[in-house]
Amino acid sequence: MAAEPRTERTRPIVDEITDMLVSVVGDELLVVGEIGPATTFNDDLALESIEFVALAELLQERYGPSVDFLGFLAEKDIDQILAMSVGELAAHVDRVTTAGRACAS
């Protein structure tokens, strides 16, 4: 699955997700190199399931319940989850938070 492009709208979200990942996994995560939109959670970061849960909590704290990371994962098959990138998650966050702002207007 191709990574989402790093657009002006998703760049700050990718940066925030990177900060969250460092918070969850620790500074040793930075040893893998720069985390960007094409970075995959499985192959590149080797995230454990408990780390996904911790990331989901941080996403919800930051962006609200509409992000629903675990629900987002539940809609995917195992191959899609294994191939998921930081950019794909950032695009999801952008999509649901933009939709939320549009509904609130």
C-alpha cells in the first residue's frame, strides 16, 4: 500500500504522531531513523499491540474520540494493518478532524 503524500495539512499530524510514538516506545525509536509518512508501523517500527493501544489513547487525548484509532484498525484486514504507514494514519486523523470541524460549523 502506498504511503500518503506528506502534504501541508498532514505534516503537523505526522510530526505529532512521531512525538506520540517516541512517548510510547521511547527515544530508542529514533535509532531507526527519521519517521515520516512512509514509515510503517510493522516493518519499520515493529510496534507491539500494547504500543498500538497506548498510541490510540494518545491520539484520542489529542484529537478527540472521532479519531477512534482502534475502530480504524478494526475496519482493516491483517495485511492492511501490517502495511499501514504513519502517513495513512495522519490522513485518517486529518479526514476525521476536518469532517468534525465541518459538522460543527
